[in-house]
Amino acid sequence: MQPLEYCRQKAAESRSSFLAAFRFLPQHRQDALTVLYAFCRELDDVVDDCSDPSVAQTTLNWWRLELDKVFSDGLPEHPVCQALQTTVKDFSLPKEELLEVVEGMQMDLQHARYATFADLQLYCYRVAGVVGRLITRILGFTRSETLDYADKMGLALQLTNIIRDVGEDARSGRIYLPTEELQRFNVPAQTIMLAKPDQAFAQLMAFQIGRARQIYREAVALLPAEDKKSQKVGLILAAIYYALLNEIERDGAQNVLKYKIAIPGPRKKRIALKTWLLGFKP
């Protein structure tokens, strides 16, 4: 199997919202985003699938060495990194930003909880904000402020993921909601770990949703008018995730402890088309 074909298969298996946004792009940009997505997916799988922390650590170290080969014109072993060599050259992707994604996965090995929102923001930057910057580079931009938009939008998207996955993460022994905020809303960690939501938890989740919505608005406000056209794919993704946030609220945010809300594929496609034609306004 050719490296690019491997990346396409890896992306297709995920059924991610990213794929609904890609379809509007020229093929070479679709391919580049697919390679980037596959890279992120492979790293995420290291943390999710390795039950032995020492094995996961060894694997992350190996990915760091693979990135060294990508940027030194070496011969990477993994098909994703083989495909990434071309993408890095074609779109001038910085090594330090790709390494930040690895560091985000490193944080998952070392931290099951975050004390403050500031601590959580660093994690969100590494696993989402920097990915937003890489996507922006692939899509093309003219103003440096567009990278600030990408950082902020990555934060909004990752906070939406965290809200959606509270129950699933708890079953894996993780709580991403900041400890300081659990204490402020009088929500013991056991409420989350045992999936026993109460009114205090509902209020905590209402706060999380409200903050995420505000960050979507702040992100869109940062995007310069000159780059709105080139960044439409990112706005499509934002519109899909914003719809997910609204769906979580309508369903009852306390239910995130019980099951995972998702936007059906046909609805993602409708949102994508509408956003492509009319834009996104949170």
C-alpha cells in the first residue's frame, strides 16, 4: 500500500468530522490534510491503545525519531511519515509545530487531570491549537492574525471534544475538566467517575458550554476578512462542532456521563454545504 493510500484509509476509518470539511478542497490540499490527520490519529492511538505506559512512552520516542527523519531527508519507516515528508516540503510545515502534537500526547501519558484552566489550555494548544495552525498553513493565509484565529479555534474545538467525552474519558480514568472548576461548582470527582450527575454537575456543564461558545465567537472575530475564503474548511469544521455543542445542550449536558452525542453524517454534509455557501457565525 502506498503511503498516501494508507493515510486515506486511516482517515476513512475514523469517520471524523474533518472529512466532511475536506471534500470542497483541491486534491493536493485534501491529500495534505489527510496526511496531517493520519499523523495526529496515529499519535492519539499510541495513548488510547497502549495499556502499558512504558510501551506508550517508547512508541512516542520512536515517533520523535521518525519526525527527525522527515526533516532531515532521511528514510522514515512509517507510511504516514513517508507521506508527511512531501507534505512538509510542499506547505513549509514547521517541525516545532508537529513536535508539539507529540508533546500533547506526552501530556496524556503524564496527566489524568488538570488543576486549572490555564493548565488545560496548554494541553489544548498542543493537541488542537497547533493542529489548527498546521491546517491554516496547508489552506494558505496572507495575514499573521490568521494563525491567532487558528489557535483560538483549536481551543474551541478541543473544549467541545472534552465536553462531549466527559463520560468516556472518566471510564478511562481521566477528567479533563479543571479541578479548580469542579471545586467551584461543588462537583466531587466521584460524581463524574461514577456517572451520577446532579444539579451541581449540570451547572458545571452549562458553564463549560457557555465558555466554549464564547471562544468560538472570539476565534471567528480574529479571522481577517482577507483569509476567510481560504480558511473555509476550518470554518466548516467549526460549524459542525458548534452544532454538536448545541446538540449536547439540547439533549441535557448531564447526559454526557452516560453516552456520547454525535452529529449524523448526512447532517454534517448539510452543515458543510451551508457553511461553504453562507459562512459561519456562532
